[in-house]
Amino acid sequence: MFGFLDADDALLPDALECMVNAHHDNPDAAIVSSRHYQCDEKMNVKYESRLLKIPNGESYLTHGDFQPEAFVSFKKSFYQKTKGFNKENAFGDDQELLLLMEEVGKWVILDKFLYKYRISDNSVSHVANNYICLYWNILVYHEACIRRGLNPEKYSYKVFHNFINYNRDRVIGSKEYRLGNAILHPLIFIKRHLR
């Protein structure tokens, strides 16, 4: 079993035991994930993550609920059935691993809080200018669509749409968004700023 643990995050005391037991009880599971607390820089709990629910007949890719997942663990024996990571991928490795692993085994989702996810203004996933991260995630989803014989345009758009919604305040307030809006909709931009 292996999983991601960011250096500034924390596992709750029973996290590893719960994961090991879930993998043991579900031998056909490639992935086991839990819920998590989103915390401030001092690890005070601010929010509870939603419980990921993937409807029957859907997958993580087609369902398109691409919010952060933590704590997530994987079986090494299932990873060895995949093509492995794209070594060129600068960001999006967590999403790539989820997509690769769900192609070779089941995903078990625990309705337990096992992880404290620190939100920091300096973290890679929460910097306002994380469009490079978005690029790599779209590429990861595009490659997964090709592997699965799905239309990449349909699902890559979902990644972009989810990114905008999840980062709405940061994105809309950014210089890049305002500049893009001015270029794409100059008359609306001028009217709005002449009031």
C-alpha cells in the first residue's frame, strides 16, 4: 500500500489502520480514499470535505467532481498493472494516479475523516496563478480519455469548468482573468468601467 502525504498536512491517529483494513477487506480495490478536514495554516479545522459519491455506471473521470481527494491510498500490485506515471508531468500527478488506478481496480470510499489538509496562501494548489497546474491536469484527463476511447473535449472542459468554480474568487479577481475578459469582451469591459 502507498499514498500521498504532503509535507504540511497531517494524518489522524487511526488513518493508517483504517486504510490497511479497508485494503485487506477489499482485495479488488485499487484505491481507498477517505474524507478530510480543510484546515488553516495552524491546522484549525475550517471545513469538512464532501463525501465523494461516484454514481453507478460512472467513473471519477466521467463524473467530473474533481475536488481535492485526501487521504488516498493505493495497492502497489494494482499500480504495476498500469502504464505508470508520465515522467514529464510537472503537476497533476495525484490526478493522473487516480485515473490510472481506477482503470485497473475498484475504488472504495470511506465516510471517515482521516486527514488534515492545510490550506496555505503559498501552497502549489492554492496559488492564484496556478494555471500551469490546470494545464497539466487537463493534459492528464485528455490522456485518460484517449486510453478509454472517450471524447477528450467533453471531459477536459469539465476539468476547466470545475477549476473555475472551485477557484472562482481567486480566478475572477486575478489580473489574467480581467485582461482576458477585456480582450474577449471589450465593449462589456468598457461599459462596466465607465460607470
